[in-house]
Amino acid sequence: MITPDRSQSAARRMLAKLMKPLVTLFGCLALFIPMPMLLAATVEYDLTIAWQEMNFTGRMVKALTVNGQLPGPPLRFTQGDHAVIRVHNQLDEETSIHWHGILLPNAMDGVPFVTFPPIAPGKTFIYEFDLRQSGTYWYHSHTMLQEQRGLYGALVIAPKDGNAFDRLRDHVVVLSDWTDEDAGSVLHTLKRGSEWYSLQKGSGQSVLGAARLGMLDAYFSRELQRMPPMDLADVYYDRFLLNGAQQQSLAAQPGEKIRLRVIAGSATTFFYVQFAGGPLQIIAADGQPVQPFTEQRLLIGVAETYDVIITMPADGSFEFRATAHDGSGQASLWLGTGPRHNAADIPYPNLYSSMSGLSLKRVLALTPGGSMGMSGTEVRAGKFDQPGMNGMDGMKEMEHGAMPQDAGEMNLAGMASAPEMKHAGHDIAGVAHENMSSDKALNGHPGLGMPTHEQPAAPGSIWLRLLAEDVSSKAPLAADGMSPERPWPPYDKLRAVQPTAFDPDKPVREIRMTLDGDMERYVWFLNNKPLSAADHIEIKRGEVVRFIMINRTMMHHPMHLHGHFFRVLNAQDEYSPLKHTVDVAPMTTTVIEFAAEEFGDWFFHCHLLYHMESGMARLVHYHDFTPDAATAAVRQHLYHDPFHLYGRVDLMSPMAHGAVVYANTRHIFSAEWQVGWQRVDDLHWEVTPAYDYYLNRFASVFAGIDLEGAGNHVEKHEGIFGLRYLLPLNIASRAWVDTAGEFQFAVSKHLELTPRLAVFSEAEYDTGERWEIRAGATCLLAKHFSLIGQWHSRFGWGGGLRWQF
Ligand SMILES: [Cu+2]
């Protein structure tokens, strides 16, 4: 199916035949013919997108494939080639392919509703563009959540005139994450909020876990400042894949140098990569060459690519290992034959370690930004415009806190210092570990019979382990980004091979944007707005555009700009590297700038698939550009903000209680209800339907109706108007006035004792009535079910089952 039509060779042969007798005559003349005209070749591919049954975990599930493969076939070109790629959609739904990192005409970029209408079922779209660049890139679907299901592959462009590195043997390594769960269901689970994925990953956080590590102060200072528990990834994955398998092998000769083209084609997973046979020599990032440097351990952000050279030691089989950033799994490539040498294990992230100091100002802040030490006023005043760590006002005296003012000193503090530190007490390379059985490791079947997640022996008592796996039961632990064993991306070491600085006389447009989000509701914003509610970012041809990206969340966001390379302002000044995707680490600022020379409408977004789908994206629009009529006609679909339905029912012996929610990013329709029958004469019920307008993670305003009654007698029906607000210690509060002039105030709080076992209490005071209090405990059994036991001030003691959907 994959037939690169090398009409190039045919053309060349013909040309050679014709030229032979004339070569003496026109030899000198030929020197003046531009090279691309002689070498330009048309390279064609046919890519068929279809569903196919695949098996990664021991059960057959439907995957999305390109020409029957997952990942799709690697597409190879030479710089200057003319690419013709026919994409055939054999699905029963729309699709698209985007060429990630490729400079091309806007209409060929493959983003539905931005650059073209999606490819309809049964239809073919022909992409056609010249390859102006060389390097390691990739392609993927840009339609809904299809990328999670397998629609990605490598795209490699050989340079016209290669250097010594280009003469080495190369091997493409596509890293990805796989879940048997339908991606739509994953998004739904994230939207409704669930501890389930962190429980499955063993990355839950709890009071007992914190106590076990002696980190209760960090736990409660985080709660006090209303931060959500930090995690490095949102989703639980069944498998991590390297070229579609959990284990792969490659023949290699002792002493051989091999160029690995590493592509993070994952939906949400960052990977640490490491080679058991020695350090990695990094020669390119995002396809662009950099001054070579070595690294023992490299963190690759989602959608980034790195070209690394490895040198095979004398003899044996050496592991090139990709470990998921959150420590929940890994995939390996085994190079060479002979005795096996495992790559070193990477310490598990200590998610309890807080990156920020406690301060009263932050505890009492009115907005989420303020509680992170980065209020809107300070952002507008430009306080965080320099690259580096932010919101560290509680730690000013510490070395990471100082904000470099001089651009020449720009320095991603913490990132820069980490790699220079010694990998103390940890023998990184070439250490054989016993935790993987060798004969199991290479059974040739992707993911079958393989140990999914090797867990180090857990310290602590057995009963705690029975209740749940917790961060505290892993060993060893290290603080992410702070410990040299868990470095952040090596951006400060990336140095372009030639100066990349722009002409200082060019006009500069500066665009400041905060990266915000709400883990609980799972909505993600730029400048506190989702894509659906935002205007495009307008730029003009000929100017230099600078994005100042201020991350006010506890997550990494790999930001990607289509159709351009941007400079990442780092310690290398005029040699700042060129990239197409850059990780903006938690609570840091990253500054990028690009020359606005690629006319069109281009997408700019977080490359975590579910963040993009939940609003963290923008359209970058060139002034005076008009998309073609077909694209303009469907453009509005880009701003679609779908509603999700979810809820829960607590069914207990004395009463039942529940809530149903129908919400999109900003609008929340809900109905809370309760019915009690114990200790009362007649069935007592209350229903409160309401509409909330969501302001931010702390606050929403609402209007609704409060209905109360006994049996079939309605005792109260009043309109209500109120405010929900998150108080310090992550205490949820709600206040309303009703049309009868009564006032109600309620607070609720839950606390995870272990990742499975939580205690909760709710108190409600109504001026027209009295106190109503309930308190109890839940134990998470499965994704949708928990046990619940409680005491209720009106209906007494009881227990039952909680169902969440
Ligand atoms: Cu993101």
C-alpha cells in the first residue's frame, strides 16, 4: 500500500542520458541551474485510515490504523521534494491528518475548521506541498480524540547535503500511550472528576500517605492554599508503546553509532528516555539541529522530537527505555545481542513535594491566580514576563526564587541547574536490574504476557497497602524538576547551530497569556478563556511575534504552534533554539518569538489531547487573511463547546441523595435532590435545580429554585440566587438568598485518608429552618461505585452504595 513513487530516479536516469553527450558543452552552464530544479522530485504516498481490531492488553479492541499499521508507516522524503499524499478515509466518521512541525501552505496543514473542512467518511483528500526543511517530524489526526486511538506516525526528511550524522544508520522511535478505554469515555471521566485514574496509577495522595512520608505540612499547606493535588498526567494508560509494542529489538553491532529519531506521539504522556549503554548525544530538537551535547536522561514533552546518537558498547544487549513521566509504565527498545543490560530505574515522582512556600497573601487570595502567587494584576503589570519559576514569593531567599531581570541572564531556574548536578548515589547507565524477567521481556508479542508496571518493593505496613497504592508506597521518590534524577526538558542546553535572533529593527508584537485550568471540572484556558469563548490572536506579516506564556497551574503544558518555528528564549541568547512545541512547566514562564512570515490561519494549542479538547487553544490569524469559502463556511465548528452529562446517586438505608449535572466549559445546569424516610412521619424530599455561571476554579454564581415537601405536599417553593466559593483548605461553600428573604449558608469538605477511603462532612444553616448536618465516609470500590456510610442530623445513621456516572 505504501508506495513512495520515486519518479525522481526515473527522471534522473532520463536526465543523465540526455546530458551525457552535452555534459562537456554545458558543464559550466549547469552550475548556474539552481539545484532544487535538478533534484526536485515528487514523492507520493497513499494513506488509508480505517478501524482495525488490535490486541495490546490481552483483549481485542478497535484501533485506528493507517495502512493497517499502528503507528502509521514512517513517511520519508528528501528536502526539496514535492510531497503528494492522498489520505483515504474509510471510517464512518470525519478525519484529518496534520503534518506536525512542517512548514507548508496554510490549506495543507490539516486542521479541521481552521485550514480545511474535515475529510468526510469515504472521501479522499490530497495533500500537496514542497518540503522546505529537513529533520524528524510526525503526523497525526487533528480530529476530536482520534490521536489517542492510534492515528499517528513518523515523518522524516533527509537533508539535501547531509553531514556526518546523516550518514549514520537511523532508526525511528515513535513513543505513545494506549488505553483500551474509549477516548470519549476517558474525557467524560476527567470531566466528571474521579479519583479512579490516580488510584489505578498508584499516584493518589492522602493524609496517611503524607504522614508516612513525614510530609503532612506540605499536604495541608497545599490544601490551605486551595491547590489541587498535583499529578503529572491525568489519564491511566494500560500500555506505553514504542513503535506500537511494549518491547522491541533492533540488531546493532558493538561500537556502532546509531541515530534514534525519538518522537513523542503520545496523547498525554511525557517520557524520560535513557540508554543502558551510555549517554545520549542530542543532535536535534523538533527536527532542527542543535550543537551536540550529552545527557544521561532526557525528558521529552508530548509532540516534541529529539534526534539522539547512541554508541553500542562492546557486547551485549542494551536497553533504550522510555519511562512515562508519572512513573506508571515504560516501553523499551533492545539493541544488540548477548547478555542483557537494563536501563536504570527512575525514581518515582514525589507528588507531595510542594513547589511553593506558604504565605498568608496566597491563603487569602480571592482568585486562583492569586493563590498561585500570580494574580491578574501582577500578570498585567508584567511581573512574570521573564522566563523562569513563578509564584515563589514565599521562597524569595532561595536560589530558585530570584527572577533574572536581564534578558541575557534568562534562565529557566531549576531546569538549568538540575542537569549540571551530579547523579549522586544513582548509577545511571549499564546497571542490570533483576526486576524484569529476561525471557519474558522479548516474547515478540506486543503487550502480551508482559509485566505492565514494575513496582519497587513498597515500604510500610501491609494494611495500608491493602487499602490502596499511594505515592508514599513507592520507592525511591524524588521531587519532579527539583531533583537531578527527575530533570525537566533540557531547554537551556539547546543551542542552535547558527544565530536565530531576528533583525532588531522589526516591529515586535508582544502577547502575554496565562495558562489556567481547573483539574476538578477539567476545563483548561488561555487568559482564563476557553477557545469557544475567545477571539483569535491577530498578528501581521513582517512583524516579530512574542508569546509570554505564564503557567498558573500545577501541570506541564506542551504548547504547539502550527506552521512556524519559534525561538525559545533561553540561556543561549542569539543562538536560542528553534522549536515547534515547548513545554511550559508548572508555575513557570516561557517566552517564545517567531517571525510572522507564514500567511494564514494557524492553530496554537496545548498538545495534551484532553487539554486541547477542553479549551486550551487559540486561532492565530494573520491580518488580511481570508480562508477559502469551504473552510469559512465550517469555521464555527471550531468554537463548539459540547455539554457533558454526569452525576451521582447515594442510595442508603435512611435516605437517598444525588446530583445530576449537565455542563460545558462555562455553563452548568444541575439538580440536587434528597429524599429521607427514616425518623420522619412522611417521606421528606428536597430538589434544587439551578443554573451556574462558572467564573473560575474558586467561584460560580447561580440562580435556581428550592423545592421542599413531605409526601405529596409541597412545603416550600422559592427562587434562589447565590454564590459558590472555594474557601481555604479546599472547603466548598455556598450561600443563597431566596425570594422569601431567607438566607442559607452551606459548607462541605472531604479528605482522603487513603486514596480509597475518604471522610466527608456537610453543614447547612438556613435562617428559615435550622441546621442540617451530615458526615460520613466513602470507600472507592470501582470506577463507578463506592461504599458510603453516614450520619444525617434529620434521618440518622445509615449506609449504602454510591453510584457515579
Ligand atoms: Cu495543557
